Amino acid sequence: MKKTFILVLCLSMFIGQRSVLAKPMEIEEKLFQETLQQSKNVTGLLTDEYGNPIIGATILVKGTTQGVISDINGRFSIRVAVGETLSFSFIGYENVEKKVTSETEVFNIRMIEESTSLKDVVIVGFGKQKKASVVGAISSVKPESFKLPTSSLSASLAGRMSGVIAVQRSGEPGGDGADFWIRGIGTNGANSAPLILLDGVEISSGDLNDIQPDDIQSFSILKDASATALYGVRGANGVMIVTTKEGATNEKISVKARLENSWSMPSYHLDMVDGPTYMRMYNEALKNDDPNTSPMYSEDRIQGTIKGLNRYIYPNVDWQKEIFKNVTMNQRANINISGGSKIASYYVSAGIYRDTGIMKNISQGSFNNNIDNKRYNFQANINANVTKTTKVSLKLSTVIDDKNSPVVSAADTYRNIIQKTNPVNFPIMFPAGSGPLGNETNILYGNMSFNGATFVNPYAELAKGYSTTFSSTVISTFELKQDLSMLAKGLSARALFSYKNWNTAKTDRSTVPFYYQISKYNPTDYTYTLEKIGTTGSDYLSFSKANNGDRTIYWEAAIDYQRLFGKNNITAMLLYNQRQYNPAFPSSLFDAVPYRTTGLAGRFTYAYDERYFAEFNFGYNGTENFIKDRQFGFFPSIALGYSISNEDFFKPLRSVVTALKIRGSYGLVGNDKIAGARFPYLTEISLGTGPNYHYGENMNTWYSGITFTRIGNEQAKWEVGYKANVGIDMEILGSLNLTIDYFTERRTGIFQQPATLPSSMGFGSTIPYYNLGEVKNSGIDASFTYNKAVNKDFTISLLGNIVYAHNKIIKDQYPEQIYSNLSHIGHPINSIYGLTASGLYGTQEEIDHGPVQQYGSGPKIGDIKYVDITSQVDGKNIVNDNDKHVIGSPTVPEITYGFGGTIRYKKFDFGIFFQGVARTSFILSAGNMAPFGRWNANVAQWIADDYWSESNPNPKAQYPRLSAIGNENNHQNSTYWLRDGSFLKLKSLEFGYSMKYLRFYVNGTNLLTFSNFKLWDPEMGGNGYYQYPTQRVFNIGIQFNFN
């Protein structure tokens, strides 16, 4: 009892003291106790749309750092006060918020994958915006679209991104990247390629190809002036922005891996004729050229080849079969780890890709001369919250390319096979010991002597050596972000510094082949004697090396402001940046001067009640390339948007049209990549190299004069583009999203060299460059996506896009043409100029009564007949280059489109994608395809199947009469060789099966091509005859996902 009394007394004294002092800490303790009594334990389950548990999702008490992570079964348990709100988040899914009530015990949450709805966040120039407030023309694509079995990222662009036109002209490993443009080509100047940014840092198209698809968080295309004006002199051709993945705070460690093995094979095979066919056609070609000429190949030789009597005396070599294999295997592996604590987050990854090509390893030495390209990717992104208001990030991207290849490239090897050899000239090699001495240790390669020179033996050229190239690209970026709300609410600042370094070292090791030919042989027992021909061979591996590299330093600093005043949402940004580029091995004095750009960029946006939107952007940039008072330019833009669906009067329609917005923009953009040398305002003078002269008393003494090697133009400046865009964004039934844009641009001041200036002006060959050209480019850009969860087991996703871009030249560097058909004005860039053909001559009477064709020695029966389209202008009955005009469509497609979809049923998924182009043409290169000629080139089978001859006098034959010496008349660009380049490809097909931690899949690319052109892949254009073929790839893979 006494103890109890003392205890109560002490407590009373304590309470009394507390009432006097009223300590804040004790007040907080009381409140905590009261809250604790009102809190409760909430449990639950997080699943995706298909009922699969979501592992590692973050569950936070809103407004605090208190939270937990869902476990391996997607379950969680958290203690939370009644009345507070729980926030559920996971990368790739829409956030969910639930309020805790006194009755809440369990939350079972089904999380929905992020869609492309108007609620998404869009990457814009120097920042992000909610898609609902975006008034510029911007398109994006999910990174999964790029996870195809290809070594070059750009090869996946065509048809997948709205507004992008891309064509792949080659399948050579390391050289299979696509050429691409945003909304077509807007200039015929030096540069029509878009600006490419990786995490805010400018990179090249080669760097883009090396990016690992698994590291990409977002890929956006900025297309109109409101989106690109911020980049000033760099933004005229559009902007591609790639951002890499980052970890998230309070995120459990996540480990993901991907392993793939692919089988690559040519998408087509160009069949060539065999030896006997080649010899008979060669004899026929000789007879066509001169009926009195004796045949090159006797019937005995042809029969000996047919019977295969002796492959050294009667060779019949299938060079493609000897050098190329039908299929090759490539591998890819990637692993990435991400996670984060309350203070820091991280994302690190490593990957390797190996591409071996379709060439055989035919090295006769101890070295490997086959294609063996290995690329290593490393990415590390680290973010840290230094304080509650300060955040720093460090990003490090490293790409290492280790390439091994023949010293004669794969492309040159393919060209050698098609253009510079045939099956009967010589064998690949003769047996060891059959040389003139009988004890030669070198390889006895076959060849043939002609006027002291030798022909090309593709096998020997390929086997003679190897080349190694080691390249490294390192991009490091440091960024600091500071919240300045203590100064003004909504104010923040950031700074970014980046350093990019690229180095490459190439080493060539090569022998000199020993060549031999048969000097005589015995037709009875087929014995033969060899003689050595050509230059002296060498088994010694020569050595040569070359180095190259560059470095780029970039930094920017910006102030951002964002506030919401009632229904008024205001944002603003002001940014300053500098960029300096230095070649490591400058090629000239001018090249040694750093390439520099600097400037300001600004953005102001205003939105009222999420209905009315306005945006103003500007770029004020300068470059060192122009004279002092013309170095800077101002490039403003303005854009307006109206979200009709947010109006009250639209409510009755929202059940069908859930979102509808119209928008428009207009502005100026620039392009500082100009033709000619740097510093076009400077005049170059060469001392002591000009014409000699004499003066003074001694007229026998000559002095060297000076030469103007370049005339400067102080008025030179960058190109300026005036861009306009109107668009509509629509969402129907919450599942179907449509975007349609009409765009137009007028590009002025294109830097060009006048084609004709009179010699009296004194320029000679040093005509200066001027801002002469003007081009108009316009078209339509549209896309759609459809996402529907039919039930928990079945979902469907569809997508499609199309871009039509038509340009025409308004002004150029050429004077007014006498023959209007030769003018470029009004015609597209990359137009084809050629003659109009009207079949093949069938009789001598046709030749005699037709116009005089002024090519070569004149046409013969079986040659191409042309139309004289200028006879009304000059009154002459002749055909020459003045009769050429625009034929067909441009070589760059005016229409590019793609469509496809993905279906998921329970744990199975199936995806398909088609890609196509239209309104494009190409010319078959008649001179390069022509058989025989200087190199005794082989004959393609399609020529042998249908060429004009006395036995096939078809005026519409695929090929005119044969000639052994070349035929200038038939080699002219004309409608005879014009082909439609349109096609539709089954670009990719994928089937997958997902389990808890694993996903298995098989896919393929370039599987089918639908086109009127059947000889080779029409995407390669006119060069497909002698280029390394594009590849058809089949791939199997497995993905691991551990959280």
C-alpha cells in the first residue's frame, strides 16, 4: 500500500510538472498513443490483369515514407491509421490509392498495365509533361518493340513509330543499320537526319544502333516546331529522345536476365548461271557484237565442263556456295539489377551480343578471318536523395565493340562474287604439289592473266588476311536537382554535365596470294602444267593500323517553375547549354578547331481547367561556324490545344468518346549542318601554287603566283524551317486511341553551290556556297492503339500507324533549264531521272525510222528503244540526256506504315507485326548487273531466263540483247529498269509462355515479303544485286525475373 501511494505521488508530481512545462515531445507522445489506438493492421493481395501475383510492389502510407513491399506471393501487411490513404505502385502499372476506414481489413488490388491513354507522362524537350496537356506532335513506343534479334536498333524503327520513315539497305553484320528520317526529308542540303539524344546527350546513329533494348525506359519522337524549337539550330529534322531505365526508392531488389540464340540466313538467294550456260551466253554475246567473231569457248570445253572431266581444267565454280553458308548462329545475353532504399536507387546492367555473319571461315593460316563481331554493353544509373530537397544522379553508359572480319569486307566479297568473276575462268585453287616447282609450300590459287593483269579470285581475296577493330564509347552524365520551394513554391533548379568519349583502333593483317594458271594441258589424260602469274605472292602477314576517335563535352543548367492556382496550371523553364566536339585526329587545320554550340531554351505553358492549353517555346542558339554577327538565331514556336471532352456539354458523349483534344502549332527551327567546308565565310589562299609569272629586268625568272582555293561568303547562315501542325487526339470507349496530324514545312536558306557561274566572274572551280535552296514538305501522320482486357484470362492489344510525307523542291542551285523536263523544281528530293523506254527494237526498220539515240555506237536489234520527248522543243529527232525526266516515285518511300497486335491468353502470348512502304521506286543498275564486260562477270539466272535473242524476240523481255563489251545505250537510266519499291513484310512473329519467374519465347524477323519485285529484298533498292543480303532470323529466348 505504501509503495502504491509513493508511485501515485510520483506520477502526480510528474503530471503536474508536465502541465507546467508542456513539453512538446510529451504532447507528441500522447498524440502517438491516441493514433496507435485508432490504427489497424491491413492485409491484402496485389495481382495483375491476369491474376498473377505482383512481386515487389510498393505500398506506402500516402504523404509519409512508411511502407512495405509485396512478397513473393503478391501479399502484404501494413499497420495504418484509420482515415489514411494507401498508395500502391509498381513499374509499368497504374498507381492505385485506397482509403482506410474503420471497416477495412483486406485490400485485394488488381493493378492495370500503363496504357497510352491521355493520362500518361510523355517525354518532351528537356523534360516531361502529362499527355493530356501536350499540344505538340510527339509519338512514343514501348521498349518491347525493339527487342528483336537484330544487332542494330534502327532496323526495328520502320513501321513501329508514328512519323518515322526508315529503310534498311544492307544485312552485313555491323552495317545493317537503317537510314531513317522523321516525317520524310525536308532538305536537300548536307544533313536531313534527326537529332538523337540519349538521356539528354547528343549521340550518333551508330551510337543509337548500339543501345541495348533492355536498358530503354522510353523512346520518343519530337516532330513539330513546338516540340523541337527548344533545340534551335539542331532541331529542324526532328528529335529522337531515348531514356534509360532507373531504379526506384523503396524498391526491393529486382534481377532480370535474358538469354537468346538465333539462326540467321539470307532473306533471298540471287541465283547465278552454271559454267556451261555462262559459256554459251558469252559466245552469243560475242556474236551479237560482231557476227564474224570466233566464239570464246569451244564446244569441247563446254562438253568437258558438263561432264566434269577435270575440275581444274574445266572449272565450274559456284562461288557463293564456296564462300557463304546457308545459316549462322548468333547469341545475346543480358542481365540487369535494380532496386532502391529510402535514400538511393540504382539500375545496373550488362549485356553481350555476338554476330558471326554468313561467311565461311576459309582461312588457310592460323588466323580467323571470318566475321565475328562481339559487342559488350554496360549501363549504371544511380540516383540519391542527398537531402529532402536535393537529388543527384550519375549515369554511365559503356559500349565496347570487338570486331573480327576479313581484310576484304563482306560487302566487297559479295560484290566480287557477283560482279567480278564467273564459274569458268579458273578453279579456286590447284592441288598442293602441282606447281611449276613441285614443292611449293604456298597455296596455289587459281587465276587468269590478261594483258599482264589478273582477275579477282574472291576466295583468295577473302582468305588472304583478317582485320580487327576495337572500339569503345563511354558516356558519363552527372545531374543535380534542387528543390527551391523554400524560396518560391514550385521553383526548382537542375544542372547536367556530360562527357562522351569514342575511340577506335583498326588493325589489318594480310598476305599476298600466289596465283597460277594452266599454261598447257594434255586433252588425253588431262594432265596440265601450271605457271605463276601476277605479282609476287607472300605468306608474310603484313601489318597496318589506323586510329580514330572524338570527345564531346556538354553541360546545361535550368530553372523550372510549376504552380497550380485554382484551375490555372502554369509551368515555365529557362535553360542554358553548351556543347563542344573535338576530333581526336583532325584531318585539317579547320577540323582541329573545336565544334561548338551554345544557347538558351525556354518554355512557358498555361492550362486552364484541363480544357484550354497554350505553350510557347524558343531556342536562341549560336554556332562557331558562321561570321560573328550571324552566329546566333532565334527560333520561337507557339502551340494551342483544346480538350473538348472536358467540357460539360460533352458529358453525354463521354461514355463513347472518353477523350477528345484538338491542337495546333507553328514555329521556326534551324539546321546548322551545312554543305562544304567549315567556316564558309572564310576565303582560303594557297601561296606558291598558282600560275607562274615574271616581271622586272630579268624576264627569264618565273615566280609562283597564288591560288584562291576557296571563296568565302560572309552572308552564310543556317537553314531555317517554318513548321505548322494541326492534330487531333481521341480516346474511344477507354480502349481505342487515335492520333491524326497534318504537317507542313517550308525549309529555306538551304546551303548550296551554284551549279553554273560564268568563268568571267573569276571563280573557276572555287564557286562559293550560298543559302539558295528551298524545299516544301507536307503530309499526314496517324496512329492508333487498342487495348482490351476481355476477361482475366484474355487480353488483346492492337496497334498501327502510317505516315505520308511528300516533298518538292521550290528553289535550287541550278539555272533555269531550256528543257523543262530537266528541272528539279516541283519534284521531290531523291527523284529518279531517266529516259522513257518503249520496249526493245525488233527490226532494223524501227531503228532506221526512229529518233537517233546518241549513246555509244548506236542501237542494234534487241536494244532498248527510247522516246524523244523534247522534239517539240528543239525540233531535233534525237534522244540524249536532254530527254531524261522524272520517272517513278522517289527512292525514299513517301508512305511508311505498320500494324500488328498481341494476344494474351492465361500464360500464353502471341504477337505479330507487319511493316510496309509505298510510293517509292528504284532503278536496276544496268551497268553493274551487265554480264561479261571488263571482269568477265557472271550472269544472273533471271537474265538467262528471259533475255532478247533471235530465239526469243520478245520486245518486253526482262533483259535486252547480250553484249560482251558493254552497251552504253542499254545502260541508261530509263523506265525499262524502273521498278516499284513498294512492299509489305511480315516483320516479326512471336509466341511466348510465361511462368512465375520465367518466360520462354520464339520469334522471327523478316519472315515474308509481299512485293511485285521478286529478285531480291525490295527494301535494298537498286543496290540489292550486289549487296550483302538482308537477313531472315529465327530466335529462341528465355527471360528470368526475380524480385
